[in-house]
Amino acid sequence: MLKQLVNYMKDIRDRQRISIALSKGAAMMPARNIDLRCPATWEFSGFSQNGEDGILDILRRQMKSSNRYFIEIAAADGIENNTAWLLVAEKYNGIMVEGDPKLVERARRNVAGYSIGAECLNMFVTRESAQELYKLAFHHDPDVFSLDIDGNDYYIAEALFQSGFRPRIFVVEYNAVYGPERSVTIKYKPDFIFGQAHPTSLYYGVSITGWRKFFEKQGYHFVTVDRNGVNAFFVDPAYFDKEFLNGVQGLEFAENQYQYRKFRMPCDQQFKLIADQEFVEI
């Protein structure tokens, strides 16, 4: 009974969060003064944290075709992520993947009723389990694929492409602590946990230059990073007009504003705190 009551109260709060996110997005979306050359003007956040909803909105509009399908790894409770706007507001189908079973339980309750083709899977994605996700997905070229696991992101992305995925838009988190020039990632560890890897929680993920090198090898086009310095956006040029892509003047690097506020120092000084850790050149 107690668990049911707790879940009931969480559900009420989550419904309020969804309502607020929809209202916020509905207000911000038409208020933009969009310049297709400048991704900073595309940003708005309904469910996302850093303007991702807006960047994805414009990129989706520019696609030559759409399958209205998404996949997100590390979807949390199904509300505060990069694909909730697609599911709730745009009625997309897709897969939200989360490693925490409690968050998955909440996510399933939160997305229920918004899309008959949306699933919330409890899975800790590793290089070895990427093929399992491939088998579960209805589309291997989803409109949007979002990857943000604060850890082995590079190796997971590599495994996803090797398994056969080729998303039309790929959103990845980059770690700004590495700066705009280093091309590095962490050493692979299947059970890597972001909060336990280093006391500063700065040792994780991939540098922006590392991501750009990786996606260039896959034949992808770099679009931009968001202004808060968290996400990078890449697209398969086969689905976009060449003139549009060539005209975009995206932001190539931005300081992570959350880390900057926490440590009160820029990324080059933050890096000194983890400089003794093991890195892998890309």
C-alpha cells in the first residue's frame, strides 16, 4: 500500500512536470527568431535541458524524409531528456533505454498513453549489448538517436554503428573539460559509473574533437553544439539538402556551463584536476 501511495504521489508530480514542459515548449517554440544559418537561434527547451528540443525541431524539419522514430540511451524517468518532446508533443514512436530499474518503472508510467509505439527498456548498454538493442529496434535509421551515458559513450557509439545502426540525426554528449583541441576519451570499462570514476566527476565521456573525428569517419556532417556546452549534433547528409548543411555556421565548442559554475574555473584549469587519469587518443 505504501509503495502504491508513493508511486501515486510521484505520478502526480510527474504529470505536473509534463504539463509544465509542454507549456514552456509551446511558449518558447514560436518565440524564436530562426536563422537557418545560426543554430543558436533554433534552441528551445520543453523537456530537454539545453535547447536540444529546438535544435532537433529544425533539423527534423529539414530532413528529406522521416520515419518518426527515435532511440535514446539514458532516458532517465522519461521526462527530462532529448526525446520526450518527440514522444509527448509530436507523437513519435521509439525506444527509451535506461539502466536504473526504478527510473524505467517511472518512465513507463509517464509515457503511457502518449504513443502506442513507444517502449521503455531496462538495459545497461555496453559494447556487448549493442547488438541486442539493434534486434529490438523497429528502425535502424531512426530520425533521432540520443546518447548520453556520462561514460563509455565513444565505445557504445562505435558498437552501435558496427551493429548496423545509422541514425539520421545523432545527438551525443561531449565533455568540455577536455577543451576544443584534445581528441580523447576515457579508457573503456564495462561497469563504468560516472559518479565513482573520480571525486570531481569530470572524468567521463568524449572530447568534441574526438566526436568530430569519429563521426567524420562514419560519413556524418557536424552541425553544432548547444550553447550550454553539453551536446553535439551530427547528421547523415543523405537526408539533408546540401545547401542547407553548407550554410549552417554552428558553434564548434562551448564551455560546459554546469561544470564552470561548479568549479568556478574554465575547462583548461578543470582538466588539471584529472590530468593524471588514463585517456585514449582518438
